[in-house]
Amino acid sequence: MSTVNTSTKIVDYDHTAHRQALRELVIELQDFEHNLDSRVPTGAAIVDDYVAQMFERARQADGKIFVAEVGNDVAGFVAVMARVSSGEIQDGDYEYAQVTDLVVAADFRRRGIGQELLEAGEHFARSKSARTLRIGVLEKNRGAMQLYAAEGFNVLYSELEKNLQK
């Protein structure tokens, strides 16, 4: 199911074919976020637990993981949960779909692959009758913020933080 970049194939995650590449992408994403905020752990420190948690979340939330293949390389992946509830009383009984992870390897960025992965995630969420799709992003990740805005995502709420150590 490829939509934009004809040399890219978006496929379902295959544990045998994609396991190691997925781990490497999780490390890359986590290290990128660590560079934006040093409190975020490095990828190597959490990769095994993180991947296990991602698959467990997918199992519990009717989720799916898609991989972007360019030739023989895995260029990125997206994890989409089809049935998520905030669990907050004030939110009411509202269920939504959520992109929990989206990463494109540095060597493959700026080729439309992130857009293709988002579109695959959106298509999957619609196929599960989701009414809305949410995605989280660190405010400092300007590239991701621009992509998500271009894909029609709007800010739902902002969480602010004040450093009390200063």
C-alpha cells in the first residue's frame, strides 16, 4: 500500500524480516529525542523493553505496525493503535486512534516516507472505524511538527513545564 513515493513500499511488520531494523529505528528515534531533551533515556538503554511494550500496546489496542521498505532497506515504521481511551474521567467515554511511534531513518528523510507512513496509519485507523487520530510530538521536533500540520493534524492541547531547579 504505497501512496506517494513509488520506490517505497509500505508493508505490514514481519517479525522475521523486520525485527532488527525496527530495533535500530527505535534506538535512532530515542537517541534523537534524547538529544532534544537529555532526560529522555537513550535508545540502547530501553530498546528491548520499549519494543516489547509497543507490541503489547498494539495487542491491547487493536494496533498494527507498518514498515517502509526502500529496496532491501527498512526506511521507517509507524505504530498505530486503533482503540485508545484516555482513561481520564473528564474526557468522557471517548475512543480514538493513536500513532504512538513514527520514525524515518536519517538517510531516508525528506523523501515523503513519513507522509506515506502517516497515510498508512490513517487508512488503518479509518478501517477500524476510528473517528479521530492523535499523535504526540516533542515541541522541539520542528520537522515532525511541520509534517503533522501538513497532514491535517491540529494542536489538541499543550502541556507546559517549568523547571523548578533554577
